[in-house]
Amino acid sequence: MSPGSVTERLFFFVGHYAPGDRVSQGGGDAREGEDIEVLEIGFDRAQAMIRNGEIRDGKTIMLLQYAAIHGLQDPA
């Protein structure tokens, strides 16, 4: 993103859930044409993916850093 040319505003939401909260394999509202693929990886793996360039998206990196700062990593 380039601050000089992009005026896009983003809002991030962080929520806790348990496997029992899921209602299907994916997500979204089929009536709305949503088809969301859920990808779950551990926090340490996600950090490694940033380091090795697999994760390059700024929004994803910001959310992972938020999790690190606020202690939301995987339970020990």
C-alpha cells in the first residue's frame, strides 16, 4: 500500500472461538454468495512464514503482530 495514493480504510476484528463453534468446513453465508476457505496454522508457523516470505501481505502481518503484542498466540 502506498500512503500517498491509497485512501483505503481497513477494519480488523479479532475474536476467540473453539472448534465446537464451527458450523461447517468453510465459512460465509451461501445466500450471499460467500465461499470462505478457513486456513488454520499455528502462530509459530505463521511467524516463520513471514520470515521466509510465504506471508507477504501487510494486513496479515499486522494482525499477527497484534496477536504477538497482545499475547494472543497459541496456548502453551
